[in-house]
Amino acid sequence: MRLAVDTLPMLAVVGESHADPMMSAYVLDPVSRVPLAFSPYAHIPALRSEYYLDPQGRINAKIVAALCTLRLLLYCEPHHPNALSASVMDWNLFNPLGGYGWRINPALKDTPLLFLSGEVDARLICHAVPLHANVPVPFRPDQTARIPTFPATAMISEESMAMAIATVLAPMFQAIGLLRDIGFSTIALHSISPPTADDAQYMREMNHDTRALTRYQVIMLFNAAMHDHCERNGFLFIDRWQDFTKGGLIRDGYGADAVHVKDTHMRISLQRLYEMTIGRQVPV
């Protein structure tokens, strides 16, 4: 028997292809299987951290368009009492006849907003690391135990790698801070998924020669940086690394291709987000 559902709370998602499994997905009650929430999704192709801000340091038009698509933003006249400053995001260019300004949709301002990006940024850094170089990581040996090693003849300093990652992620961190400042109360980032450990597959699909150890070390450092930022600044972090890996390596049967995890495993992230947000507010 299907139960009638009038409306469901939203778990809004913005991201690149790693967020595709969330598109129109539902969170179901684990016992009754009744829908508890659904996931509208705005896709930004190959979303990178630098895309979060425009050259003036405002929230980028790509992010604005995604929030507009999700109805988290409404257009309005610039003199509207709740109009957002043009110093935060550019004027509405989609339908300026309806009002040049933007305001937050008051009915949806507390909607959990999940961003999935970072893998493309991590990939570009991996591609810049020489094949013969190793990346030092501050992780326990058991966290990387199953990742294939190689005889490195050079070393990337821990400081330079940390600086590179911090520089790359800075626009995304600044943008989610701006979004919270203007009124979005619940913002989350998602961990980057583990890639294939097969160097030949990676080369075949991504057209770049890297080592599995390099790919894994860089992504783990990215995830650690995002987790640390969220923890220090009061954002949520959906960390799926331990779910997707064993001994640091992607679990058998989890990979969809060289860089994506299969849809069924990714969608569990929505359940995690629901439990951390809306689920805590539902009376027992």
C-alpha cells in the first residue's frame, strides 16, 4: 500500500557528478519505508572550489543559479527589506523585470544544504605531482595499509602540499561562510570518494598517469582539510571515507568507474544528513 504524502522536507544538494546519485532521491524510514525527505539537486559541471566565488569575492553566479533552481533564493526589488547586498552576490540577471535583487526564501532558509565538490580539485593536484614523488601524510599506517606503494625517488614536502590544498579550498570555504552569514543556517560538505587503485584504469578513463598511492594520499589530505574546517567553523561534514574503504583502499565492488562510487552507496549520505539535521527535530 502506498501512503499519500502531501509534502516532504528537502535536503538540498549542489554538486558535480559525484552528487548525481542524490538526484530526486528519498530518505526512507528504515522500518516502515515511508518517505521522510527528498533531495532536489542542482548540478554544476566539474564544480571546482574556485567556482564558488566571482572575481569580486562574491558568491559566484554558478552557485547563485543553483540556489535559485532549488528555490532557496527568490528575486525581489533591491529596496525589499530582506534584499541581499550586491556585495554578497550580483544582481538578478535571470529575470530583472521581476526585481534586480535577491532574497532568501523564508520558507526554506533552514533547509539543509549539502555541497559535493573537491574531487576535481584533488585530481588536478594529483596530476601535478611527479610520478616518482611521494606525498607525506600524517595518517596511521593502518589507514593506508592496503594501498599499493611504489619506489619513490623524490618527496613533496608536507608543508607545500598543505599550503596547496588550503589555497585551492579557500574560495569554497569563504563562500559557505558567506552563505551562512546571509541566513542559510545548515550547510554541509561531503567527503571526496576513493578512486580506483588500478593505475591502468585511471589512465584509460582519466587520460592521466598517476600512482594509486598519490591519488589516495592527496584525497585523504583534502578530506582532512575539509573535515577540520567544518569542525572548527560549525559546518556539517558528511564523512563517508571509512564506509567506502577498507585499509585505506576502496572496497571491492564499490567503484562505478575510476573516480565515482556506485549510486546505491552514495545515496546513504542523504540518510546521514537527515539524521544530523531534520531527524533530530522530529519528535520521537
